[in-house]
Amino acid sequence: MSAKADDTADLVTLFKSIGLTPSKAAEAAKSPKSAATLKDIIERNGLIEKHLEEKQAVLLASLAIQGGKLGEAEREYAVHAILDGRLKSTDQVSVAAKYLEVHSLPIDKNDFNAQCGVGFTITAEQLSARVVEYVASSAASGWSNLGAIIGSLKSTELRWANPLDLKNAVERAFTEKFGPKEAAKGKGKEVKDASAKTPTPVKAEAPASSSKTIFTEGFLGRLHKVGDNPQIHSHLRERHITATGGLVHTRFPPEPNGFLHIGHSKAIFVNFGYAQHHGGRCYLRFDDTNPEAEEGRYFESILETIRWLGYEPWKITYSSDYFDQLYELAVELIRRDKAYVCHCTGDEIYANRGGDERGPRKACTHRTRPVAESLAEFTKMKDGAYQPGQAILRMKQDLESGNTMMWDLVAYRVLNAPHHRTHDKWKIYPTYDFTHCLCDSFENITHSLCTVEFIPSRESYEWLCDALEVYKPRQSEYGRLNVTGTITSKRKILQLVKEKHVLDWDDPRLYTVIALRRRGVPPGAILSFVSALGVSTATTQIQAVRFEQTVRQYLENTAPRLLMVMRPLKVTIENLPEDYVLWLEKPLHPKVPELGTSKVPFTRTIYIDADDFRLEDSKDYFRLAPGKTVGLFQAPHPVTCTSYKTDAATGEVLELVCRLENGAGAPKKPKAFIQWVAEHAPSGSPVRVDEARVFYQLFKSDNPAAVEPDWRADINPNSLEIVKGAMVEVGFWDLAKRAYEDARRESKARTDKAVEASAQTTAPAVAGDDTPKATSEQLVGKECIRFQGLRVAYFAVDKDSRLACLEEASGAAPGRRADDYVVLNRIVSLKEDSGKAA
């Protein structure tokens, strides 16, 4: 036995001595790093003599793996939390390890316990009630959403409940709402009407509202009624009620400095959806107070994204619409001695706020300057007398508050940058903290909905409205949506683009909305995903595979199915004549007859997928092999492989020779069926795909931002696979033409309606207004052509494709033209796919 084997055997013996079973002890000894950590934990704490329970030993082994980045002191803290019984599950240990990675000693015990679920208890009755409330407030439409709902609940504090109890509680709630599981499944109807020759795509709708929806129960259901938010003066409430007519008014206020990502889709759903549900109105307000970071393309893209997701803004406004009013209110704030011009540097402000030592705060020397002096200095700021950093306007709030957002925030700063709408008019620009609440007030927003990181801002939001004695909207905060295994930082995505790790901001491996759209993800699937998660105050941390599962479920009953082979292998059917052709009519979906049918030829030469043939047969292999029979999907007879041809140099199989089993003695029913496409030049069969792009997760870990020494080291070098030469049935052309024409027709009707509505609600404007307009082109792209490659994956047409028939008149026959180039993107696989490792 080698020295290394001796060492491993010693470790196994040591690990067994603290209570691990032989198999778990061997598993713990496999990794040298975590094994060394566990050995150190045992020796430091004298655990051999402590006769631990097996469960505690398992938790310590888990800590050795999860806590590899912890310092000795932090790891010891976690060890004692396991030994004293505070940490009772591997999930708690995992969270504790992450907590201790970012919190140094001394640890706030109460915060640690709260974050790690220490002491969490819940009765069966309480668990059931919480689950019933959550299921009722979600947009779950049936038993297909069971996994998504359980996963969503595990992102709340119910993650600490017993997993089996949680699963049973959800299943009971689903039974109450949707009936027994078996009854809910239903049966697919047979396609009886074969007269439909071209597909009729099923329209993808947003989740339907019901009497119990996400907007009437839970977090959103508990929001105040219009006008119930308290005001400093009663006349402000009365004026607000008159202005709104008692209708809900919300707003989606993006900063136009980048493209929206998956997290923004939740904000869009919440703000537009809440207003829509209550028959109210939602503004799209561009927060354009930082001209140095804004670009015209972002304004266009934001409106396009909102419309693509299915919503229409009531009005499109800009913070810059109100620059004159904001300036006047800033002057008024100074007059009320609630703002002052400050000349401190950033370092001086930081020091006055307590510095690194977090010591006592002190006012800067300018806080007590006379009102008249601040007014004069503010005028000088406006007139360009100061350079950036030389003067700022600060609000005179409460330096004794425990809330950092009350420590005299900046209201205005000097920027030497022209604005895309106001051009060179202003040398000073208001900050978000000054602008946001006042714009909400100007627009009579009834519900200012934002994510929980803005909770500290609520106090300053309300302080400023009351200080100026204007209408005060109510800010309410919900948990943001994060998806693991990706990044949404604009700065980091820009690096990926510049360094050519991705194609562009719309690379289908990213989670910007334009990237998801290009990949082929339907907007309805995104809304289904967001609504199934529910809206609460808890941050939702969802794995990318969960998102893909929602997309897969959505496409299951909406996407037509076409015969497809990714890596074609030629098959010659020896007992059919050269000119043989049989036209087969097949349903585009066995359970959705309204999708229609397609016609495909069956000929002497067909192609199957190379993965469906192998030379070596076995008992557990049911596809094609020499001498073996297999069925062909929706073809009348099976085939048997009689011989094959190989490349003399490489041994690669180039062609199969098969016999069609259409005579006496043919097998009654083959054990397996495989996909195929036929060669038939007159009809253009098969459709040859120039590129099929298969995307995997862009990063190797769930949290690439935490990877050392640099997050880019986590990039998966095998995240894109390009397959050339795949084949699809000829029905693809009919499907593409019909899907594209239907999308154009629907988008025009919707856009005409939106343009008519916007003409009746003219928003404030400035000279040279370049407000993005609603156009039908925003809603139509080649990605609307989606299908399931039968037994392969879901695909959409990429924008790089050239399909001339899409632009031809409706009467023109669909088909390939001379300069066509077909590019397909894989939307999702047919089942969970872990992706390719590095």
C-alpha cells in the first residue's frame, strides 16, 4: 500500500471516530483540502472524546467543505454553533459559512441566528396557513407549477421548515385549489381534423388574473387604498384624490444607462401589473438625472422591452421634464433653512459621518451658514461658477438618526455634461434622493413600489415631501429577484462584450431581457416565472435551472413540434424505388389540435440522428443497430438495419442501408421510435440548418461574482456549441411564415391602439423632445418563430438568419430562397441540462 493510501486510511479511521459512517468517512477523505480542514476541526476541538451524534459529525464534514474560505476564528465560531445545537441542518451550515465569509469577529449573535434560521419553529397549522396564503397569491395555474412553488417557498424563511412537511403542505394546498393531481392531468385530445395544412400558433398570453391573485393577496393585497397614505395637511390628500380620480397610479422609473435584466422584469410585472389589475395607470418615467451615463439606445430598448413583455405605459415621462420645478423646490428648501451649499470633499464628508472607526458624527462647517449665503452659492452653482466636486447642495436632515439616509444627503451636484434633452441649459443636476420622491409627488403616484434595498430611503423620501409640504406618496418595498449562475452588473456585462466573451448585450447566454428574447424565451414565460415566485419582502434567489424549467413548461403546450435531426446520418431504404414518395400528414402537437398539421414526404433516402445508431447492441439499448428494427416517428412502418458503410480511414459510419418492414412477418410494434427527415428535392426537404447554436451556462459556479481572484476566471469556455448541418422537416417554412405574419398583425393592432391612447394623454415635453415611440416593429422579431425539434430541444430563429420568404407577400409560397441562411438558437433542452463543464 502506498504512503498516500495509508494517509487516506488514517483519515477514514479518524473521521469514523467522531461518528461518521464508513461510507461518509471515505467520502470526506476524498478531497485533500476539505479532509485537512475536517482533521484540523477534530484535533482543535478534541472531538474524538466527545462522542458526537452522527448528524453533528455530518454537519462538521459539511462545514469542512462549505467553509474552505473561512479564517480559523470564523470556522471555530461555526463549529461551536454546530456543537451547541444551533445549526441543525446542512442548509443552515451552508448559509452560516457564507455569512461568516463576509462578517468578521465579533459576530452579532442575534443577526447570525436570524440569517441562519437558528431557533426557527413552526407548527403544522402555521405552516399550512402560510402555504395556502402563498399559493393563493401566486399565479400558479395547475399541478405543473408544483415544483416552482415549492422552490419559491424555499427562498423564504420556510426554507428552514422540514422539507417533507413543506412538500406535503403545498400538495394539500394544490389539491384544494386545483383538485386531485391525477384528475388535474387530463388527457390530450386526438387530432381528428386533418384538414388544417398550416399551423395556427397558440397565442402566448400573460398569466390570467383570477379572484384570488398575486395582486389581491399577500404583500400586494395588503397595500393601502388610494388616498389612505397619510399627509402633513388634509388638503394635500383631497387634491390628490381629485387628480387621480381615485385610480391607482404607479410608475416604473429605470435609469437609462444600460439594458434591463431579468430582475427588472419583476419590477415591470409588479408596477404595470398592479396598476392594470386595479384598472389604474402606470407611467414609464426615465430617471435621466445623470447625463454622463445615458445613451439614446437605452431609452429605446427600455420601452421596447416593456412593450414586448405585454405592457403599455400610460404616459412616458422623464425626470428632466421637471428640472425647472425641482430647481424651484431646491431654492424653497434653502429658504426654509432645510438645505445648504457645502464645499466639503468626499473624504471630509466621510470623516464627518464617523469615518472608518464609525465614530460620532459631526456637522460640516457649512451647515450653519446663513440662508442668504446658501441661496447665493446655489445660484453660483447653477451659473457655472464651480467645477464638479467644488460645491454641492445638501439637505439639512438629522445627523443623530441611526439611518445613514438621513445624514444630510446630496440634493444637487455640479456636472459639466450636456443633457440629451435639455442640452446645455443646466450646469447642476439633482440626485436620485432629491428627484425621485418629488417626481412621484408631481405625478400623484399612489403606490411607489420599489425593492427592499430602498427601505432606508423611505425616511428621507417622506422627510423631503413633508419639508416642502407637498403631496407625499407611500413607498412600499418588495424583495428583488436574483438568478444564480449569471451576472447582471452593467459594468461587468460591458467587460464581457468588450473582451468578446459574449456576442453582445443580447447574447443568449446573458440574462438581459433582450438576450432572453433573442434566445427565444417567450414573454409570457418570463411573466409566468415571475408571478409563480410571488411578491413578498424576501429577496428571491433562484437557480437558473428553475427559470429554464418554467420556460420548458410554458413551451410544452404552446410550441409546435417538427421532426429534426441534429447530426444527420444518411439512411437508404433498399426495398423502396428511387422515385418513391409518400406524403404524410402529421399533427404539429398531439395535444393541441389548434396548432394544425404539416405534410412531410417519406422517401427512399432519409436521415436519422447519428446518436440513434451504434454498432454495438445491448439488452438495454432500443434504438438502431445492425440487424435491429426501430420505428420512425409518425411513419407507417419500422425499418431494420441490414448493412452500413464506413470511412476506410477513420472507421466512421457514413451511411446505413435499411429495409422497410412493410410486408408479411413485419414486427407488430417496435420497442422504440426515432426522429427522421426525408430527402425530397422538389419540395425542398429537408431544411438544412446553417447553424444551430446550443447555449450552456456562461459561468461554472452559482456565484461568479465571488470567485477569486477575478470573476472572469469563472467563465465556462464551453458555453457555446455551434452545430452545422442539422436538418428540420420542410414544414418549418409554413410555420415560420405563419408565425411571423401573425406576430406582425397582432403587433400592428396593439400598436395602433397604444398610439391612439397616447395621443389622448400627452406627457410634459421639452424642446427637441426625442421620446421613444411605440412602433409595431418593436414587438416583432425572428425569435417569434419557435418550435420543438421533436425529441431534441426547443428552438427559435436567431436574428442573424436571412429568411426572404418572411418579407414576401402573403400569397407567396414559403420556402428557401437562394441567399437564405438559417440560424437556430436552442431556447431550452427538453429536460434539465447541467451544461458543459470547463
